[in-house]
Amino acid sequence: MSYLLGIDIGTSNVKVLIISSNGELVATEEKTYPLYSPKQGWSEQDPHDWWSSTKAAIKTIILKNNINPSDIFSLSLSGQMHSLVLLDKNKEIIRRAILWNDTRTSQQCKDILQKVGGLKKLIKLVFNPVLEGFTAPKILWIRDNEPENYKKIKHILLPKDYIRYKLTNEIKSEVSDNAGTLLFDVKNKEWSKEMLKILNIDKEFLPEVIKSTEVAGYITKKAAKDTGLKEGTSVIAGGADNACGAVGSGIIKNGRIMISIGTSGVVLAQSNEAVPDYKGRIHLFNHANPDKYYNMGVMLSAAGSFNWLMNNMYDNNYDIQTLNKLAAESKPGSGKLIFLPYLIGERTPHADSNARGVFFGISNNHKINHFVRAVMEGVVFGLKDSLNLIKEKRVNIDQIRVIGGGAKSRLWCQILADVIKEEVVLINFEEGPAFGAALIAGVGAGIFSGFEQAEKNFIRIKQKIRPNTNNYDIYDHNYSIYTGLYNSLKEDFKDNI
């Protein structure tokens, strides 16, 4: 029996997963690590914590499941996009990593637009708009605010690439994660010389670029001792978390759409062509599927809004199952109560870090169940915003696959189907990016001939949820109000920050 191992460096934990080459999920293991927020809007983590937790998770999963390390044929990695990791000349961490959901770089975003010459010129260079979460403005923030740290920089890495370095002693990067740095020429799959020149960032800081399915290195003697893996095991480059999530969901053909209801919300569709949105409303990134791309819309607080409701509004008196039951007690439309899920700003379609959450239409008739369902519906309205923009790209929709924690709620999936007026399907694997990383390991190591074979071996449709046409009118009505509320409140959001 041969095994494949996938590692996902997430925002709250590292997830390690082992699958067998014949199509079985063998085991998963998770280890958490701290999140630091020294100032409002700041979000940081210590890469040392990522590595400590990764070592522990790998060692635990091998020992707990009596896996012979020699039977692990290959491994690969997924990780949170955009987050900035800085190493000095000795390859030591300079400071804590600045994460994807950190919003301190508003001024640097303005500076980038001004230096480049506007949005259209920026998108021609790197195929995406500038947002606070991207890597490039973080680099400029370090230069502007921590010049002593900037002078120490020798290597700029993304989270999974740092962990891969610790496993292999090789500093490399791959196309799907690089696409989210705002320093990468997505079409030509290389660092953008013009962008680097405009921003005055030394290309020597940036690692070599390889394909997601290429071998990036091999487990070193020290890493083998630290993790329990076998020295010399091949390590495949891997991909950004959304690219790996797409691979793990079978989004490797045009016409399939992935909707992820995780902490953030994602709507993603593969594309054969590198055609950006020149209005900057949705992203165009390189796929882990070789020589493919994907269009993606992102909302920052999807299941995160639901978790906020559970953890703060009701002081943990209600668990997730209870909240689902409460939501089911409310009729579709939540009694005309509407929720804007902009708790930490928004990315798609409103690239606005000032936007904030709103309950609209509260009356003395509303009860807890209305608020719970309104949050679910508001999140789905946000996902519909992204889906509509992807439809504008003339994407044919053959199938919509739903993943993430929200996919475990049958009610939430039904609301999604009703709002977007499309059938949605659930698949048998719900392990997300770590599973996609394991499949990438299999393709890169030659266990599978390609992603088509990997999908055939593993992924099955387990449930189809058809839309209820009786709910179309109420959701159309509420969605029309939802879409107007942001424009009505946009200036007030600015004044309230």
C-alpha cells in the first residue's frame, strides 16, 4: 500500500491528511496555532508556530495510524494566500508574518495605483486589482514603516513555501500562490519585471518559480528526524489554498463551479484563457491544474459571519446544530430582515475595507430565528454577487459543487440553490485544500497520470439539491434590497471608521 500526504497551512490551524493511492481517506490530523492582532485591523502569525504545529501533526498522524514512513510515496502543500513571510541572509525569520486578512496597507494600495498609473494599467501587468490583503502592499508597508527590517530581507516567501523550505531546505515557489502576490505576470507565469521595477522591489528577494505539480525538493535528514517522514521522500510544489480546494473538488474542467462556504466565501471557475476583469471586481489566478487559470470572487466573512453570531451575539448559548434548527423555524426571507456580511470589509464585488456588517429592517416581530436565517441568506446573497460576475465572463455552468463548513448545513445549501436558482451538488470528500494537496502530490509523483485520473479514483457526487421555485420571488425581492444597501451606506461606512 502506498500513501500520499497533504498539508494545508490555514489561518487557524495546520491540517495534515493521508490518502491511499487506491482512493481511500486514511486519516487527518490538525494542530492549532495563535493569531496575533496587536492593533485594530492587524493580523499576524509566527511562522515558527506553523512549523512547530506542522511537525507535531505529521508525527502524530504517522504514529497514531501505524503508517510506515517508507510507504508515503510523496507529499505536497497548500496554504493561505498572500501572507508575507520574510527571511534574512541566514534564512531566519525577520518578523511575524502579515496575513491575508490584515488591513493596515490602505495607503500602500493607493501608492501602488498611483505609481502604476491606474487600475487598467495595473490589471494589464498583473491581472488583478490591488487590495490590502495582497502581498505587494505588505512589502511596501514594511519598507515605509519598518526600514530596519526591510534592510534585512533576503527572501520573500508565502506560508506553504516557508514550510516546504523547512522540509527540503529548498527555497522555491509555484504559479498559483504567486498569482496572489500582485507581483506576478499571470499569463506568462513569471515574476513581472515591470511591476518590480515600478515598485522598486529587488527580484533577488523572490524565489524560483516552478509548476504546482513539479518536484520542489526532498525531505532532508533533519526534517525526517523532526517529522517522522522518510529522508528522501519527494515533496511536490503544491498550490494556494483556493487552487488546492478546486483540485480537491474536481474543478479541473470548464463548466464546473466551486462555491466554498468556509470562514471566507469563494466562488471559483476554471478558465482556459487568461482574460482578466478590467474593472477589478473578480480575480484571475493561475490554477494548480497545469496551464489553466481560474476566475474567483471572494467574500471575507461567510461562515465567519455565522461563527460571529454564535460566539458573540448569543454568548455561546447555542451550538451550530441548534442555530441551524432555529434558522429552519424562520420562513424564507427571514421576515424581510436582511444582513450585510461585511464584518471585516469586503473584496467582491466591493473592494472596500471600510464596509461593515448591517442588519436591515429590524422590527419588534423579529426573533432569534430570523436573525440566524438572515445571516445565512446574507452570506448567500454575497456569494451570488460573485457568481453573477463570473457569469459575465460567459462561463457555461454544467455543475456547481459546494464545499466548506457551510456545506454541512443542508438548509444553507438549500438557501444557496434557491437564491442562485441552480442545482448544487455535494461531494464525498469534504477535506478541502489538504485533500487537493494530496492529489497534487499523486500527480506530481506519477501515481496518477493527471488530475482526471485522480478525480476518477476519489471523487463522487453524494447529494444533489435542487432549487425550490416557490422561493424565487421572495429571494429576488430581498436580494434587490441587499444590492442597493451597500451603495446607500458606502459613504457612511467611511465616516464610521
